[in-house]
Amino acid sequence: MKKPYFLILLIVTFACQKKEVTPQNQTTKDAHSFSNPSEAIVKHLDLNIKVDFDTQTISGKASWQIDNITKGNEIIFDENTLNITKVTLGDDEKETQFELGAAIELHGKPLHITIEPNTTKVTIYYNTTKDGVALQWLKPEQTADKKKPFVFSQGQSIWSRTWIPCQDSPSVRFTYNAKVTVPKDLMALMSAVNPQQKNETGVYTFKQEKPIPSYLMAIAVGDIEFKSIDSRTGVYAEHSQIDKAVWEFAKLGDMINAAEKIFGPYRWGRYDVIVLPPSFPFGGMENPNLTFLTPTVLAGDRSLTSLLAHELGHSWSGNLVTNASWDETWLNEGFTTYVEHRIGEAVFGVKEANMQDVLSRKVLKNNLDELGIDNPYTRLKVDTAGKNPDDALSDIPYEKGYAFLQTIEATVGREKFDVFLTNYFNDHAFQSITTTAFVAYFNKNLIKGDKALADKIKLDDWIYKPGIPSNIITPVSEDFNAIDIIQKTWRKTGTKGLSQKIKSTNEKQHFIDYLPKDLTVQEMTDIDKEFNFTKGGNFVIRRQWFIIAIQHQYKFAYPAIERYLTTYSRTYSLTPLYKEMIKTPEGRVWAKQIYAKAKSGYHATTVEALEKILK
């Protein structure tokens, strides 16, 4: 997923003993799942569902092939807000008993199903309810084309259980087939092999032959079109956005080729993307075969396609080799941020990579300043037992994880580190891994008993201690250095002509981020006249500019800020604006007024984050 910028604290009561799993994909108890995969585990799903926009429900059956490891009499699934109507065993569908346990906030309930020692198939009949967090149902007016309804899912971290009864832990992987019935004028897509055009029946079938964890189960249904980019990549989007998206993502094939040269073959067949309606709450979600993307990436100048590189990177780190629990999120996001930067360097050049590195360190510093360097959530390996896994979700696992891997690369050399990473991905392909298992693999295959090398890398300091170790690399960008010189002189020389010296999105962001704290409204007016940040900037530039505008009460930008906040639901781009607004009494009133207008179009996760800010 790309990319949180501020911490969401969702305190809940949920505690159970969590054990480590081995790189051989053995599964034990996950603190955020009720399931018992060490006793009985799912292996394959046959899903048969109907999508009903009138009732805003999905109904049908989930038939699970299971391995009853201990030959016991029970298997436990996770469910949250589902309506379970019947459970059967075997191909002859012998009805069996089931019981829902006590609910735990945000985690739902354990679904206890009575099985027999030789049971290999369990079928659960169910329907979703309007309380399911994973599904967002959109009216036509909430879509880009504003003609037909739309629904999409977002399963990470523990929300897949709100639309499919499953063993909802990243340590449990399974293959799946699906049959999905939708209105005949709409198309269904999933995290699997997908159709490229609508059919006349409204019935679509899917196959995912690679074992995936439940959080990567995904569905999207809407008035969707497809266009190819090359032989194995393409774009799905609503009609009004399809051509923009194809142009914007023209280098997608080049990104895959670059990643394969460094990290080994792409193993998922096709790599397609879908541009979702504006209410999608994240930058992107790495669902296998079909990355879900925010429309805010359609900048019109290909300036925000690093987001694509990140989601593509998950095809190796995350989807191929998965964190075994949400306490090891850095194994997904830190590695993927490293892969993202390597892809970006290969496709867009070293200068671009250097600028991205400097921006990366600034994001890391901002997170450390917000959380505090002694905060346990500034460690890579965290402990969220007794809490919601999203409690620890910040940019730390992304940016500190990337800085750690970059430190290793600098210490052992890129060529040697590339070999190590490629072997790591190959040796753990389609498995889930813990931090403990990674450290063991790292020591065996890279350190190899070399104490001097281990002392240089400081692995324990990076992974298990808060803050940042002393051996972090400080990146340098000559392009940014030139902008820093401009920052010292523009007040004397004026703003005219600056836009000819500060051109790229990265350069503009750096310029905005380091504007003087004592800016006057007249100076902001002059800068805006030169760069047209308020009306013409891309999504990221506008976010950074609007933060400054709110801080300095640059009221010319207020209508644009309101449009920004009421058009999109990209959670971690909206939260910094609302946080700035509520710092003054008049700003708090304004924020609440905008939120009241926009709430119906926001995703549930966005609503939750913003209500914590505005309470």
C-alpha cells in the first residue's frame, strides 16, 4: 500500500499470545486473527457470489478446501459484520453446526465450525451487511463518469473478513477461483486473471493460481473499460479517465522490465492497474494482477508514477514474500520502498533517484518529530498485541525500512546486495516470513559470521530499537542544492522567472517545503502567480501548497482547498490539511463545515481518521 503520512490511533482491546512463524510458511497464532491455522488451515477458495447494488450487499457461498492438520473437530474463521446463514461439509454439503463467539471491537467474531477428522471441504453461506468496512458502495454521482454505481473492496489490514469469511491473517495463503454475478451493464474485476471487456450475461469467472493472503482478496465492479499498454500490462478505468490513464502509465512495461533485471522474474502473469473513483482512500493497493490506484495519480505529466513503481514492487516484496503478521509490516513496506526507488532510478535516472531519496528522508524526519524518537512505534519490528494493527501504521516501516536496506547496500555493495535480495525473494517465494526468520536468513547468507560487517550494519539497532541509528545515509541532490541557493535569494531578486529554474514535481515540492516560515500574503500571491500552485499544481504539489496557504491564511486558495477536500478521499493527503485548519478557532469551524459536506463521499477509513482529528 502507498502510503500513509500520519499515524492513526485506534485503541481496542484484543490480546492473545503471538508466536513467530518460520520461513517455511508454518503458521501459528496471529494476535489479530481468531483462526487456528496450526490445527486446521484453508488451502483453496471457491467463491460464488452475487453483487446487489439495490441492497448494497454481496451474497453467496465461500467453499474452502482445508487441511485438518490435527484431525480435530473444529476449524475457526474470522468474520466481521457478516450474516452467516448455513455451513456445510464435503461435496455432498452435509449441514453442520457453527457458532459465533464474542465480538471484539474492530476484529469481529470467531466463527467456530464443527468438522470431522477427515473433513477437506467447508462451505459457508453468507451475505455482507452495510456495516462491512471493506466494501465501499458508490452511487453514480460519486464516480468519475457519474452514470452508474460502483463498488470496490479494501482488505488490508483486517477488513477482508467483512466481505468474505476467511482465516484473515497474512500468514495464511490460499489459491482461489470465483464466480461473480453483477448487473449486466457492469464489469467485475478481482485480484486474479481478469476479463478485458464486458460480457452479455453479467457473470464473470476468475482464477488465482498463486497462493495469496486474505488481505489481497479484492473486487471492483463498475462501468469499466480496458486498454492495453503492452503485451502484459494495461489499464482499467471509467470512460472519462481511460485515455488519460493509458498515457500516464506508458512506462509501466519499462518498470517491470527494470525490476526483473534486478530482482528476478515477475511471477504473476499480467500486471494491470485500475483507476478507481475519487473515494478510494489510499494512493494504491497492490492487489495481485490488478493494482488499485487513486485517480489523484493522473497528474497529466507522469510526475506521480513513483506510486506505480511502489505498487509494482509489491509483486516481489509483499505479494511474493509476505510479512507473517502486521507486527512485521516493514518486511512488506520497507523492502517495497527500496524496490520502488531502484525501479525509479533505472527508469527515470540517478538525478531523479537522488531527489526522491532526499524527500524520503524528510518524510522520515517528519514522522520521527511527530511520534517522538523514543516512541516504540519508531522501531521496525513493533508489538501491536492488544491493539488494532493499524495503530503502528505510519511512514516508519516504509522510510526507516528503506533507509535500513540502503545502509546495507552501501555497506556490502550494490552487486552483492542485489544477489542477496534476489535469492531472498526466490527462497521465500509465495511464503510468509517473520522478522526473526529474516534476521536468521540475513545472518546466514550475508553476514556469514563477519562480526566487523555486522557491527557496521547495526541490524539490531535498526530493527528493534526506536529512533534512527547513527549509520543512516544522508542523501544529497545537486538539484535540490541549487533550489536551496534560490531560497536564500528570491526575496531580493523577486519571483519572476523562478518557474523556469524550478520545473519538476520534486523540485517544486522541495521549494514549497522550505519556504520561509514568515511568508507574507503578498509573497504567497507572487509565488502563486509565478507557479500557479493553487489552480494548476498536481495533487501532491497542491497538498503541500495548501498546507502553507492554511498556515498563512492565504485566502485566495480557500475555494481550491475546499474543492480538494470535498473531491477526494485519499486519507493521508487530507489529514494534514485538516490538522492545520483546526489550529485556529475559525479554522476549526471551517474544517467542520467542509467535513459535513464531504463526509458522504469519504471512505470509512477516511471518516474514522478525520473524526479523530475533528472531535
